[in-house]
Amino acid sequence: MRLRFVPSARRITASLSLLAIAVLTGGWSNSVLPVSGPQSTFDTQGPVARAQLDVFYVTVWVTLAIFVIVAGVLAYATFKFRVKDIDPNRPMPPQGHGNPLVELGLIAASIGALVIIAVPTLRAIWYTYDVPEEHRANAYEVNAIGLQWWFKFEYPLEQIEGAGPLVTGNELVIPAGRPVRINLRTTDVIHSFWVPKLGGKVDMIPNRGNHMWLQADNPGYFWGQCAEFCGESHAVMRFRVIALGAEDFAAWVEAQKQPARSVEAPAPGTPVATFASYDMTRKKRNAPGYSAEFDRDPMAAWTAFQFPDKDEDAALIARGRELFREKACVTCHAVRGHEGMGVTGPDLTHFGSRTTLAAGLLENTKEHLHRWIVHPNDVKPGNKMWMGIGTHTNVTMTGYLAWDGETKSYTGKRHIEVNDEEARALVEYLHSLK
Amino acid sequence: MATATTAAYTAPEAKPASRPWFFARPAAKTGLVGWLTTVDHKKIGLLYAITSLFFFLVGGIEALLIRVQLAVPNNTFISHQLYNELFTMHATTMIFLAVMPLSAAFFNYMMPLQIGARDVAFPRLNGFAFWVFMAGAILLNVGWFTKAGAPDVGWFGYAPLTSNAYSNQFVGDVSTDLWIIGLQVLGVSSVIGSLNFIVTIINMRAPGLTMMRLPVFTWMTLFTAFLIILSFPAITIALVELMMDRSFGTGFFEVAMGGMPILWQHLFWIFGHPEVYILILPAMGIVSEILPTFARKPLFGYPIVVFSGAVIGFLGFGVWSHHMFTTGMGTIATAAFSLATMAIAVPTGVKIFNWVGTLWGGQIITRTPMMFALGFIWMFMMGGFSGVMHSAAPADAQQQDSYFVVAHFHYVLIGGSIFALLAGIHYWFPLVFGRIVSEFWGKLSFWVIFVGFNATFFPMHFLGLNGMPRRTAVYDGNMGWNNANLLATIGAFILAVGIGIYFAVIVYTYFKGKKTSHDIWDARTLEWTVPTTPPPEHNFHVTPTVHARDAFWYEKTHAKEIAAEKARVAAETEAHGGIHMPSQSWYPLVTAMGLFIGALFFAHHNYTGAIVGAGILLVGVLGWAFEGPGGYHLHVKPDGTVTGGEGQDEAKH
């Protein structure tokens, strides 16, 4: 019984190697295991990512060469020197203890191979660390701040009178073709800023001033994600980077600096539209928030978001603006020029011009926004809008869930309740903030 | 003066009349009492093995749940919170409760046999180390049965996510406190065990067994033990600081108080990287035993294999910050750690070259242990090469915390450590149980595990390079990650089936397997010279004298001269009163119980209970100190029958 398996073992080895080759070639041709997704590290769109990929390729080729040699010898030795079983009549193999020359030679060869990797590695470490000296004058500066579980972006070069720097959330718009130096900060735990197509990640660490730089060669739309485990909803802490040409970028900055757009309320008595226009059935947890239509041309989608909707309902918008105050949204969210004054949540002054919501998780459609406002905990468990600001053991500003400061626990009741009708008005208001 | 005292001293009584009940040494060799009070390194080794294999299965189930959740995008199989608990506990379990103790099982069982000793240097301490390990294992897992659930901060527990503010789901959530105290308790166990192994290897080698004749597995035991005692203090400091922050309001890692979260990372990884070698060096030792046996020639370049183990251990303390390439350390530090990490590839590569050299020109018999050992070389090579890719810091900036890293270390830890440990179980099974595992089923389990493992983890390289971050409970379907994730999940279930076959066969063989003579592989090292399988309590009828590196191989080729020598040594031993054996004791268990109770209450911030636990611990220590050294003698007649035992003749000291 015990030896009959050997021939088939050989067959398995052969078919395995075939499978491995198929997977490999299939992988690189993007059919079985694609590496060309929105967060691909191969589809580099800037000098930092390119420098990192170049180093990666050096490591791949060097190790692949060593692998082919060592594995070849190993495979050859295994098959060449194989015997069926212990046979007392067969003479023993030579009981050699080694060969110092061979051993030293192999050590020298491995050191040589590592030097091939070390040289480009060192060069790239310095190159990727900060904006190269000669480009520093041209560099654009932004601050990226990580919070549980979203990103806040500040533009220190774009000061608004009486309001400090321009602030946005979850979508970082940068000038294309210019190095961007990003100061990385956090207000709670460690997060990590990663836009694979533009460059590797650097962590945002409390009590530590980190920075990174990257550059998008051309205008484009890029996916990013927090890469350091940062608590319950780490998996859904995402963001986008949008690179714009010089003119577009300047226009965008100018538009963002403006206070929030106001839609004039209609005369009292104007009928309010019905709610039947979009799907408000409760979606499952983790329900996807992307669409193939959007992914086909995200830049076109982004551009479309910069203009007011054609079917705006002025009455609903006015009602939404009231509700935004009544439902205490204003205590956490700023809407510059309107009632919103809060600084703990994302700035919503130009929320309607963003392509995504809930930290790059859902496309900014009315359906998704409705879902987010009514059932935020289905979208992002543990989020502050739901749980309140502070921590789960010490809420300092109550969210949707009612909190009892005496017993330091959630009461199980609701502090903020938003019904479908109210949510509809809020959606309309927020989408009007272009 | 010493002479005068000795002269004046007269022994009051050779045999104490009776001892108070609480100092009586238990004598049961079998049954529950026999196991609870054992000091026999072989029984303790088996206890470690059974416990670690149990936790290996627990960790495996956790992994399967993770893979089910990730099988398809936007899945709702488990919640984010539970997912975070699962990946935290999967890693913690596999590292501290499966691979480390399974290695400890081999150290315990095989190392004394390999050096021709009758037990470890401190038998009671050995028992204590195991019971403390059990205490730590329970502390880490007890959270599953509470409202808070298991720890959810990641096995690396990066501050400040571990602070009261960010890790407590409600007031009184102690899951993180249990994790902190559990790891400290496990550290106690590991350090004590390691000190015991070091003293044993240095002091208790058989006559003629010089250091450069030590079996490579014993060498790796020694290096691992040193790595443990040098690296665990770092994590213990970090854990104590964190415990102080959480329990008594200090500010080591509290940002608002000026604490430095980055400090945690340095302390953690200066432990964490040597820990990687703690997990892999024993595996390398096992493979270095199996390859020469099944190639029927000595290890190629023994001195350089041993020396490279030492170099790996040494350099292992100088590369920790390669886990922190993305923390913004600056160019100089990043470059230094990058180069040091590349350097460590050299001694690792040397081992692979020497294993290939061992095979070259041999007579390779591909029995099941050898299949796993060869699988180890292949898979470890893959993991090693992706490791070199990580050492290039700029490339690592893309790979860090992505699935590429997950692929890398699973190739090292499953393809490396686990394959070698599974090889070791098959290899030494006939020695330990006197039965041999079926070749067909053994090889079948190997191939299923091999295929399942690669199907699970090979696609993860692509996932990582395609930008999928690790520790994410859910992903969107438009990222190009669907195929690889589904394949990985299917692979995980194939792997699970393979592991299932493996253990089913092992359990079957234990009860019903074919009986065998213990030197079934025509092996080369001393552990195979035991007179019976399973080995008797005293291991060897006659303490072996070692004449060559492959001691048993030498004995087989010099049978006549060895027989005469053994007869001479046997007579000498009998003239000195026979074989001296250690007595069993309750106190290791009592002391460990005290530690467990104290730690459990401390984690719940109940300091009265903690003091009670400390009291029990103190009682255990006192009993341990005052029950006396114990010991008894065995006598082996020339025909192999053994007489004597606990209570039949009290040792004279």
C-alpha cells in the first residue's frame, strides 16, 4: 500500500506545476487573478509609485533567478537521488560532511545578489522620502488628518477669510503634474494613507508629525484606503484622490472657497414632491455602494457632480436645511455660510460636489445618502454619527443613540430619529450644496 | 571549616519516618493525578502537544470563518466587530498557543533524549511552565464566553487603539485587559521553559556529547531558548506599561498625557521579530534531522548550519523596524533596517543551500516525514523570497499591511513552521507511540495540505499587489479582488480537509496503527537508542556515551565496542545506587493556579481577588521550596527488567 502512491505523486507534481504556470501567466494577463484594479500597485500614475514599482521589479527578478537555480537543483537532486526504500544490500551513500569552498562560494553569491537589490533600494528610499530638492519650489502642500473612520483634508495654502484654511472630507483634490507634499496627522488612533496608484502608504501616528509626497502625472481619479487597523470600521475607511489640470484645479479651489450654495425657498404653499422617486427599502449591511456606470468614467462622474441637479426641489431643500438644524446635525457638521458650525464631523459646505459619501464608501447618490442618514450603523458600524462623539465608554456629544451619562451606557433608546420623509428632505438639502 | 562541619555531621536518619500530607510526593504514574503532577519531560511534552494541537484546530476554525466572510465581496456572514476579534485571536492563537507550544512539545520530548539525559535540569519547573501556559491560553480565550467577546485590537495591539478610550465597547469591557495579562502569563511560561532548556543543554549532555556534536534540533532549541529569554522582556515591558495605563491611569501610550504610541511599536517588534525566528528555528531544526535520515547521509556543512542559526538569532534582534517602514522613521533608519533585513537573508539562504547539499548524492527515501520536509524547503523558499521583496523598503511601502504580507508570512509560518512540525510528528510518532502512520494516508494528507495551502495563499500575493489591505472585514466587488478571494477561500477548505485527514490518521494510528520497532527510519541521532517504545520513564537503561556527531549511526556501525561500553557504564551506575529519578509534585500546578486566579481577577480590575491569587501562588512556592528535593532510584537488570520506584527507596541527599 505504502509505495503504490509514488507514481501518482509524480503525476500530481507535474499537474501542479502546470497549474502554477497557468495561474501565473493567467494572473499577469489579468484574466484569473487581475492586478489592474482601482488600487493596483502595477498601474502606476506617478513618480513615487513608479520608483517603488521599479524596486519591486528588481527584487522580483533577482529572487526569481535565485529561485529558478536553487529550486532547479533541489528538484533535480530529489528525483535523481531518489530510491524506493531502505535496502540493506545497497551500499551506503558517501557520508560526506560538506564542502567549505562550495558553502563559502554560495554565501558570496547570495551577498552579491543582495547588493543588486540594495543599490536601487537605497536610491529609492531617499527619492520617495520627500519632494526632491529641485521640485520643492513647485510643490503643493496639503494636510491629511485621519479620524475614526474618515479622512479630513486641509489646504493650508488656500486660506478663507474668517474661516481658516479650506477644508474638505474624504476626497482629496490635488493639482496634476505637481508634487504634492502631504502632512499626515491623526486625532485618535493610528491610520495609514494609501493611494496605491500614486504611491505607497505612510502612517498617521498620534504625537508624531509624518509626511509623504506624491504626484499624479495626469488628471485622474484614484482610489485610496486606510491601511492600518484602526478599530471596528477600519475596512470601510476609504477615500478618493482627484487630480486636476492647473486651470481646473484653480477653478475648483475658487468654488470650494465660496460659502455654501443657497437655494431660495419657494413661496409658502407650493406643493412638495412625493417620495416615490427612489428606492428607500432598507439595504443589507455592507450592501455595495458602487456602480459599473460610475467606474467606467469616474472623472466624468466627478465633473457632473460639480453642477446643481436639474430636478432640484426648492421646497424640500428648504425643509432639509431646517431639519439639518433641528436634528442637531449642525453640532458636528460645518456648512459654511449656513447654520452648520460643528467641526467634529466632515465639513459639508460643498458636500454635493463630492462623488462619494461615508468616507469614500458609497457613491453620492440620493439612495445611498438616504440609507446613510437613516441607517448609518448598517453602513459603518460604530460610526460617531450613530454612537456619538467621544468613546463608547464616555460619549461627550450624543449621536443617534441616547446616552446616559450617569451609568455611562447607552440607554437603548434613540436620541435622534430621522424618518424617511425627513431623510428625503435632508438628502435634497445636502445634494444642493454644490 | 567546611571539612570540620562535615566531620561533625552525622546523618540523623537515612529515611525520614513520614512526611506531613502536604509535603507527600504523589507517586501515581497514570491517571489524572499522574498527569497533573508529572515532572516527566515526555509526559509534559505530550501535554504541550495535545494542548497546542487543540488550539491549532481552534485557530484554524477562526481562519475558516474569516475566509468564509471574505469569499465574496460585500458579505454579511459575520460583523466587523466579530471579524476583528477573529483575526486578532487567529494570530494570537496560532503564534502563542499553537506553533510556539508545539515547538515546546518537541523541545520537551526530544531534546533530553537527543542529549542522552534522563530529564530536564529542573523537572518541577518544567511542569510549572506547562501549567502556566495553560493559564495563559485560558486567559486569552475566556473572552469568547463573555459579553465583550474576545480581544479585538489585533495581535500586535498598536497603541493607542488598546487604550481604555478606543478599545472598550462599554464600561467594564476587559477583553483587552485579558489579552494583556494573558500574553504576560504566556511570557512567564516561555521564559521559564527556555531557561530550563538552556541549563539542560549546557549541563546535562551525555559523556562525549560535545557542543559541536549536538544534533541540529538541539542546537536550534538552544538558540530559540536564548531568543525567548532575550526578546520576551521587551514585550513584557510594553505590556506592563500598557497595563499600567489601563489599570492605574499612567500615560506611557496616552496621547493626551504626552505618551508616545510609536514607542509601543518599537517595544513590540523588538520582541516581535525575534519571535518570527522563535517560530521558525525549531522547524529548521526538525527538518535538519529529517533530511539526513531520509537521505542516508550526514547533514551537509553541519558547522555552517549551526552557525547560521546563531547568526539568524543574533541579526534577528537588529531588524525589528522593517515592520515599521511606513511609520516615517526617516531615511537613515529605514536604510539601515532595510540593509540589515537583506543581510539576514544570507544565513537563511545558507540553510537552504545546505539542505539541498544534504540531499545531493544521498539515497532519498520519500516517506511521509520526508515529503513534509521537502515541502517545507519549497514553501519556505517562497516565503523567504517574498521576504527579500519586503526588505526593500520602497517596495514594502506598497506591500506593508496588504495581502502580500499575509501571503508572505503564511508561506513562512504554514509552509515553513507548520509543515516542519507536521513532518516532526510523523517522524517521531513511531518513537513516541511505537506505531507507524500509514504511508498512503500520510502522503495523501500531505498532498491535500500542499495543494490547499498554495491555493489559499498564492493568490494573496496578487490581492496585495492589487491593493487589498489586510484586516478588512469587507471589500467591494469592483476592486478586482473577487477571483483571488474566492480561490483563497476554496483553498482554505481544501487545506482544512488535508489537516482533517492528517489528524484523523494520527488519532487512528494512535489506537489502531501498525506496531513497529522504533528505529523504523534507520535514524542517526541519540533519541532513537531508547530501549523501548514508548521510551521508559528513565529514557535509557544506560546513559549513552557519544563518540560521533551522528551518535546512533556510530553505535550501529560499532555495535560490539558500544555493547561493552554500555555494560561497563551500567555497572558503574548500579554501584552508585542506580538511576536517579525526580519525584512528582503538586506544587507546580498549585503555583500556576495561583497565577491564573490572580491574573484573571487583575484583568477584571478586582484587586482583592488578585491578592488572593497571589496568596495561592505564594503557598505554592513555599510548598515547592519546603517539600524537599525528593527523588528515587531505579535499577535495571542486565535482562532489561526495571525495579525500584517512588516510595521503594528514598534518595539520599
